[in-house]
Amino acid sequence: MTQPAQPFAQEPGPTPLTRPTPSATPSDTATADLQRLRASIDNIDAALIHLLAERFKCTQRVGELKAREGMPPADPAREEVQVARLRELADAAGLDPTFAEKFLNFVIAEVIHHHEAIARD
């Protein structure tokens, strides 16, 4: 039996990534491992929130000091040093330095916003 002719030739394209088909019921070990890993992630998330809260308490005091002394809310030289320092820390820790910089820039923008509000009050 001959195969029907293809209407037009197709260029070979990239091979799609294949993932193992998940089993209908994960093993007890996999379920326990997943629960353990998720519990660790939850603990880390909680620690991050607490650390950010402490950081913002400190930056609140910095904003009050700057407002009292007539200093500008932003300090571009300090921000530049901090970005470089955290990029190096991220790289040493195996974290994408670009991600670390984006995160820090987000935090810095929020701090400056707070400092501006303090200076207005």
C-alpha cells in the first residue's frame, strides 16, 4: 500500500519539548516530598515578609530623618552602590542578578514614594 502524497513539503521544525505524562495518582513519596517542599517555601515566604517589614521600618526612620533635615527623598549615588552590591550578592548566591536588580528597584521606588510622603507631611 502506498502512502498518499503530501500536499506540500514541510520544513523540519523544532522538536517540541516533551514532559513525562503525570501518573493519575502520585506516589506517597512524591506527595510527601511535595508537601515538605511547599512547607519550606511557605516558611521562606513568611521570613521574606518579616524581613521586608523590618526593612521598611528602618527606611521609615530614614525618611523621617531626611524630612527633618531637609534632605532629598532619593539618593541616586546610594541606590547605584546598592544595586551593584546586590547584583554581586545575587550572582554569588546563584540568583539571577537582573532579577535581584528589578526587585531592588521596586523596593527603592516604594521607599522613595514613602519618603516623599513623609516630606510632604
